[in-house]
Amino acid sequence: MKIRTPYTREDLRIKRSDRVLEVGPGHNPTYRANVICEKFLHDNSHRCGDVKVYPHQELVNADGEHLPFEDKAFDYVICNQVLEHTEHPDVFLKEQMRVAKRGYIETPSYLGEFLHPKASHRWAILEIDGKLVLFEKSKMAAYAHNYGNVFLNYLPYQSLPYKLLQIVEPQLTANRYEWKDTIEFIINPEDEYYRSFFTQPWTME
């Protein structure tokens, strides 16, 4: 279940004694992670640079949908900007729950996906009622522009107002979901309530 909404991935409730796994960090791993699991070692099409590993970290080449670890081998698992790329998100999420007791998932929000869409993103994602709701982008209106570099790699480092906006509205362009024991999720919802967020014109309600 969801336990809180961190402001950033530096705002995580990781204990000093926790053994931490990070799945798919690519060029930007979390320093606190003990083990890094990366599927694409030499393919940068899903990220902005080469794989980076700190000296104290162990690198494991594996798919996040088939993690080579025993059940509950980790106290905490970090999954930052990876879920939206997955082929089988249900399998991926179940693996996170299998290998760790707690964790953190960050993805672009629905608005974030419109602002900085990427061809490698398969899913638009929202957190609704404490659940991660994933909708296949191929079933939605086409994205005409790619603003990824502006909103991901320029404004966060060059614009103070944009930084303040991210602090005041942390869920505006990103879903930040810290969980314990289980992750509640829905994929391609049939229920009109959840489906309408992705298929109907947005209103203030």
C-alpha cells in the first residue's frame, strides 16, 4: 500500500541499515543504493547517457521483469522513471514487491508525459485513489511534440521558478509513490471512472 508522497527521490524513508536495490537507474543512480540492476548496459535509447555506477555499488545485468534475487532480499527498492518503459508493467511491479519489503516508484504524471513525451515511453501513468493507473499510450491521442530536453534537462537546472513549482506541486509532472508490502495498480482500466482520466477531456473536477 502507498504510505506517502515524497517531494523528491532524496526524500525517501530509507534506514541506515537497509539493503537497497535500484532497478534501471541508467546514467543517474541513487547514491544510497547498494545494488544497481540494469537491463541495457550499452543501449542509451531509454536514457540520457551511459550507465553510471558508484564505487560502493554492485552492478547486476538483468531485466526488471525477471530479477535474479531471492524473495525479500532487499529492504527497499527504488524505481525511478522506469515503469513507463516496461513491456509488461504487471510483471515488473510484482517483481518489485517480491524482492523488497518497501520501495519508491517515480514516473512522469499524465501532464508530465504531455510536456515531455518520449517515444520509449509505452505508458501514461496517474496516481488515482492511492493506485498507480497505467494506460497504453498507443490507445491515446498522438503526441505531436517532444519537449523532453527542455523539461527534463534544461529547466530543472536553469530556472528557479520551475524549481519552486516542482517543490510546491510535487505531483504536477511526476507521480511519486512510496509503498510498503504491496503496490496497488490498474493497467488499461475498463472501469469508466479510471479510464475517463485518459480518454475524456479534462475538467477542473
